[in-house]
Amino acid sequence: MLLIIFLILYYASFLRISLSYSSGLFFHLLIWPLSIALVFNAIQPYNNIAIYYSWIVFLLGILIGSFWKLNKKKTKRRKHIILSIDTLIYLLKILFIINISTFIINNFFYQQDISAFEGASFAAQSKGNIFLYVFNGMEKNFRSIIVLFLSWNKYKLESKQRVSALYLGILAPTVIAIINGYFYALNTSFLSYANKIFIPVILAFMMWNIHDFKIKNITAKTYFLIMIGVFLVSSIILFFGFDNILLKIKTRAEVYFFLNEEILKNIIYYYKYNFFYFFHSFLKVIGLSAYTAPMGTFILANTLNCSITNVIGGPNVHLPTVLFVLFGGGYLSLFLIFFVATLLGLIMRISVLKISESTNFTFSTYWLIWFWQSFPLLIVESSAWGHAFFFSTIASILLWFVVQLNPNSDLVKNRPISVYR
């Protein structure tokens, strides 16, 4: 019964905060609920009853928050910096140069000794050089924000702008992502990481057609595109085998295989009340840190019975579990999880409404798109979300300085805006 309630709440809450059937949130729904449900069904449920309830309370909060009544009201006029479409295309060119540069340096000129580490040691290559890691993270986050905005408004673009957005924002980065995925699978396991090769293709297809798949406008063209997607997914399943696909889906929620009652008590003791957990990257800039290692690494180190400093990676610890740990466990944690989830549901609903109406790219658009896009990452890997937040903050600060230094920037004065409250 708990599994049925869990699945109903998962699908209902995420569909409520989805912008389009062709988006990261909907793609999330195709994998993660099934993954978690399969693992929950395979383990002794009462060993993780607190995690069950954490998920149910969290999803209920998201659903309730997304139904919060929003009143649209005109407010006083204020200045807005609006970046033109040509400016966004120009930024995509710069981001492409950064992307290809970091790709070449990471794969052909920079190598790190990872022999002393346990776990996902090959993943350390991408984080070995802090400058490359930050530049690559900034490029990826900033590009995804611009591309979603352009894709959503692609029918309002001139043909030349549309082609530039497609090639610079979608096709070229996808080719690089496929090559990166091939190198990763080659150095690890094709059976385990072949998804890094074909997933970028699916995501690129979904991103560029996000407007065509929007929830309020299902057309014959959309059904045709859905059929193509079904054909691609079916081909992948036939090629790799259903058992392998099922195993891959299960490993998305592998943390619950490790997270027994003893380990849960240990991580609560180690991480409780550490609310800087999400801001580790910001603290590192000033020489501080929120933790020695994220929760997934702590769990893996306990399982391998080795030092936490010699382990890289680990299972992804999902947001309801992270919040349960940070709030110290117990019934109070469940109440606080519900409160946080309700706020997140409200923010996500506001983001959906504002993005769907957005025709100008402002700094508020930047952050609304980023939060909406990064929400699945926040759910499945909170520590990585903190890194993405840091990258996007740095990118927005740099963009703000560039605009301020340019006296001819697109500054729209006395422009009325709408606020949801």
C-alpha cells in the first residue's frame, strides 16, 4: 500500500510542476519513481520505514505547494535588464568555445593519478583541476538556461537565430557529450555506462521540442514525435536487453540497499543540523567546508570499511533522505520535510507560470529557469545540486558585471512586471 501511495504522489506532484512532456522533469518521471519502487519492493520495508514516510511526506508537500493559489497583481514599475536574442546567441558562441576547450584539455592534456582511491575513481578526472571543473560547470548550467529559453520561444525567433540556437546550443554540445560518454564508458564499463552515450541524444531531442510537447498544447505533430521517441526507447531496450535496462534502472536507487538502520543512525549523527550541506562549494571559496565528504561517499566508505578520505563517489542520497538526516530524524523531521517540500512546490509552480509566459530574458528569468531545470538534480543528488548552484551563481555574477560595464546594454526602464503571490 505504501508503494502505491508513493507512486501516485510521485507522478501527481511532478506532473503538476512540469512545463512540458518534453522536459527534464518528465524524463525524471520515466526513470526514478520506478527505480525507487523496485528497490523498496526488493528490500525489507520496515528496515527503512522512516525513508518511506520521508518520501511520502515530501511528495505530499510538493503537491500541496503546487496548488497554492497565486494571485497575479501589477506592481510598481522598476528597471529590468533584458538580454536580446542576438546577445544570447553570442553568449552561446562563447560557451561553445569554453565547452570545446575544456573537452580537449580534460581528455588529451590533463591526467590525474586516481590509483589511491576507491569507488567511482574515474569520475575524479573531471574534478581534478578545479578551474576546469568550474568553467565546465558554468558553461553547462548557463547554456542549458539559454537553450531552454530559446527553445520555448523558438517560433518567435528569426530563421537564422533558430539555426544558431539549434547548432550552438543543442547539436554541437550533444556531439561533445556523446564523445565524453564514449570515453567514460570505454574506461569503465560499456554495460554500466552506455547510457552516457545515448542519453544526451534523447535529452537534446526533448529540449529542442519542449514547446511542441507543452502540456497545454498536444498536437498531431507532438504525437508523431512521441512515436519516434517510443521507437528510439524500444530500440535501446532491444539492443541492450531488458534485464540490463532493468538492472540499470534499479541502480539509480542503490542507496536504499546500503541504507540500513545502523548506517542511517551514523549519518544522522555525522550530518544532523548541518544546513550548510547544500553550500559546500561556496564555503570552499573562502577556505571553509560544509563536510569532509557528501553523504553518499560516507555510506560507501562505511560499506567498504575504509577511510572516507580515500573514497570517491558513492550512491546518490535523495533529497527526502538528506532532509531527514539534516533535521535529526524523528517525527519533527517529517513535519519539517513537509514544510520545506510545500515551499519547493510553490516555487516550482511559480517558475512554471513565469517561464511559460516569458518572452524576455532577464536575470529573474535566468534564476527561475535554472531552479526549475535543476529540481530533478536537487531531488536525486543534493550535493551535486549545490555545485550547480555555485556554478550558476558565478555565471550570473560575471554576466551582471559584463552588462554593467557596457553602457549600451539593453536596460529597459519603467517596465511593468507581474508578481505572483
